[in-house]
Amino acid sequence: MHEFVMETKCCTDIANLLLKKGTRLQFNVKPLGRHCEEDWDKESETFLRFLESA
């Protein structure tokens, strides 16, 4: 299975478990995304808008 498909499935499985508990969430899977400051900076507008709407 392609790595992106596997990552997306894992995120979906986790999201479904959290939604069943009433958790408000947003996840954003980026193909070839990295866990680094440069990539987070590109996504900050998305997650900050989500946090502000809480």
C-alpha cells in the first residue's frame, strides 16, 4: 500500500474514534509533508483559523 494511503487511513481511523467521543477536530494530511517548522509555517493559517472558530 502506498505510504500516503496508509497515512490517510491512520488519520481517518483516529479521527473516527475521536468523533465518536464528541471531539471537534480537523486533520490535514500533506503528501510528503514533514514535521518541521518550515512546513508548519505554511499550514499555520489553516490551523489557527480552526482554533479561532472554537
